[in-house]
Amino acid sequence: MARYAATNQTEYARLVDRLFLLTGKKDDATGHHVGYRTRIVHIGDRIETIVPASADRRSLFVELDGYVKRIVDHMIAHSEKTFAEYLAVRDSLRPFEVAS
């Protein structure tokens, strides 16, 4: 996801850290899972427990939608390609390059 959204190395690193929090991050001090996906899918937490304020949940979903949209837009822009050709285009993206 970060390679589709980042425009420079600093933003790429920030997005990689953010994605880690959204997925499977563990707290180094306690060893507890703090990653949203892991907590919901594997532990059974509810999103309302992880992000209690409805405005914050809405912001989270808008953020996630933005990440998905960039990837889908990239796929649509290259939809004339075979899947193998698309994979070659995707794999050629540098970590901080704007997807076109």
C-alpha cells in the first residue's frame, strides 16, 4: 500500500509504520498485540473497543478507503494489461514512487 501512496522516502516510512499499526504490531514493552487487524481477526476485539470515538472510526475508514482507492485506481489505469504484465508494472514501482 505504501508504494502506491508515498511521494518520498519519509512519507513511505511513515506509511509503513502506520500499516504496521493497522495490521499486526506488538507493543515492545508488554508483548501485547496492538495492531487493529490482529486484535479484530485473531483476538476478537471490536473496532468500537479499539477506536471508541465514532468520529475517530469514521476518520479511520476514510483513511483506509484512501489507501484502497489508490491501489484500485492504479489497477484500473493498467487494466488493459494481462495480470502478468500488471505484476511487472507493480513490481517496478519504487517504494516512494507515485503510482500512475
